[in-house]
Amino acid sequence: MGIIGAGGIAGAHARRYADISEAAVTAVADIVPGRAQAFIDRQGWHGARAFTDHRELLASGLVDAVDICTYHRGHHRPAVDALEARIPVLVEKPLSVDLVEAVEMVRASERSGAILSVGFQTRYEPRLQAARRLVADGVLGNVYYAEVGGGRRRGIPATPGKEPPTFISKEAAGGGAILDIGCYSIDTAMFLLGHPRPLSVLAMTADHFGKGGRTTGNRMGKWDPERFEVEDFGAAFVRLEGGAGLMFKIAWAMHLDTLGPTFFLGTEAGLRLDPEPTLYRDEHGFATQTTVAVPPAPKNFDAFRQKIQSFVIAVRDGGPAPIPGRQVLLEEAILDGIYRSAAAGREATIELPEDLLGGLERTAS
Ligand SMILES: NC(=O)c1ccc[n+]([C@@H]2O[C@H](COP(=O)([O-])OP(=O)(O)OC[C@H]3O[C@@H](n4cnc5c(N)ncnc54)[C@H](O)[C@@H]3O)[C@@H](O)[C@H]2O)c1
């Protein structure tokens, strides 16, 4: 394995490789001189080589696959270059900063046949797997509306000392709360709904906390308001194929503790996701409410390790991408539409290349 981007999250990946017998990290690249070598030294990976240019890592012949851990704006170029060299890619979330990039990444994967998988460890959580099964088995009937999202009262990832700031600068992040944590909510919604085609979106964003320098109680460091270039809040209504609607809300900071539950409304049942999946139905003439006893995860279960291990095994066995870029392309289209709609102040239509819509593994888990 080659790791591209030797920052914070690469450390979390590195810890997992220690437990994955099928893979060893043989090369690390980071554009900041010395950072890749320092990372290798910290991990004790004697023999691994350091690079400052991902293209040299790809050409070194040292790797069978790469794990891209760069900041958001650094995902696209290394991914396309790797895929064009027929090297499979695991890329951290979000897939990309906009739809154009996502399409290029997916096309590069399709052309070369090398897999592109996206690092949403949340998909492996037993609670989400159970909820997905209930929806896929038709327990909810026709799902016509869902609400997803999440909010931190104060949780702006300021990353003091990092240059450019990983999450709050346009240069590194491209977008704020919507790309950073909103992508999980959109992935959850689309995963449960079976990746319907998104049609249009009406959205707004705000940056009152970030731009206002409201650092009170922020658990993730302080920032210079002048350097805050992204949104700290976003809300959107997404129209999906088949007449369904998706409401999305996300906040890095707000004057509230929660933005409400994640739920799905179907013709036969409603499903509330937290704290345990709960089904709301009419049964035997009564309105019932059933908590789903999700089997506890096995001891030592680690969703984060699972996402890396399932990618490694797919590479070894020539299997499909565990979380295919093609699926996440639809999610990226929504995120892209949110920013376009918010900037324009009106509903934005979502255009997707028709040739990339077929053959979606819509029920893949
Ligand atoms: N799955 C998760 O739970 C999770 C958690 C945190 C972060 N992330 C994701 O991981 C990514 C990185 O976050 P982070 O906190 O580690 O950021 P970071 O700023 O700590 O690290 C990013 C590193 O990438 C390097 N880099 C940027 N462009 C590069 C390029 N073209 N080639 C080589 N190196 C390059 C930077 O120099 C930096 O060292 C983000 O996209 C973030 O969304 C995922």
C-alpha cells in the first residue's frame, strides 16, 4: 500500500494497517518536504520509501494500491493519476470537492478497471447495516421522504498551525461543514434509499460562527476569522427520482444542541435511526413502535479498520469496490448542487452523465 497525504487521518489509517495481515505500507507521499519520512519514522515502517510527489510514488513500482489521505482538494489529482496507472484507490471522504472532479475520478476508474472506493466507515456500523436491510427488504414500503443531518453546537475544525488550514480554507477544503460532515449524512440517506437519482436541490449556507470568530466553547481549536473561507451551516431540500424528498441539515456550530432525528417515511412504516433503529407501523389495528435489537458488534469490531480491510481484500481478490465511487458520485452531485443552489439563491438542477448511471450496485452494502 502507498499512503498519499501524511497528516492527521493518515495516522488513524496507519494504526489499522498494523492489524491487517494482507497489507503492508511500502511508500508514503506528502507534498510538505520531510513530512512523509517523519511519518514513516513514527510508524517504524523501516524500508518504506518517502516521496514529495505522488506521481513518483505511483511510478516507483512499490505499491499495488493507494490510500489517499490528503485534504479534500488533494483527493482528485492523485486519485486520477493512480487510476490511470491501473492502481486501485481508497480515498478518504468526501470523494471530491465538486461534481466535475468526481466524474473524472469515476471515469478514470471505469476506463482502467482499477477500483475506486470511498472511506465511509459509517457504512459498516451494525445500526446502519440493520437499517439498510429493513429498507432494502421493503419493510418501509415506498420511502417518500427522509430527513438526515447532524449538528455540533461548537465544533469548527480550526486545525491551528496547519497551513493551509485543512478544513476552513478554500485552498485545502473547498467547502466547510457540508463537505466535511454533511457528506456522511448524504451517504447515509443514499445508502438507505438505495441510491436513487437526485434531480434538483434548493439550499442555503451560512458562516456566522466562522466569519464572526465565535470561538466560545469550540472544542476544535481557535481560528482567525479572516481565514475562515467556508460555510459552518447548510440546509437543503433535495428532490429525488420517483417523487421522493430528502431534507438535509448540517452544522459545525449553532445555538442549539441538535438539529433533530434522522428518519425515513415509507408507505408501510417509518424508521427513526437513533439511538436505536425504531420502526413505526400500523399492526393489527394498533399504531405500534418497535425498537430493533441490533445484534451487538463483535468484540474488537472497528468500523474504521473494516473500511480499510475490505478495500485491501477487494484489491487482493480483484473484487468490486466495497463503497463504489459510482454510488458516491450521486452523493457528490447532491453536495455540488447544494453549493450551486446556495450561491445562486434558487433551486439548482442536477445533471449527471447518463452513461455513469447504469449498472449501479444500488443495494450493495
Ligand atoms: N474518515 C474519517 O473519520 C476522517 C476523519 C478525519 C479526516 N478525514 C478526511 O481525511 C482527509 C485529510 O484530513 P486530515 O485531518 O488528515 O488533514 P491534514 O491536513 O492533517 O493532512 C492532509 C495531508 O495531505 C497532504 N497533502 C495535500 N495534498 C497533497 C498531495 N497532492 N500529495 C501529497 N500530500 C498532500 C498535506 O500536506 C497534509 O500533510 C480529509 O479529506 C478529511 O475529510 C476523514
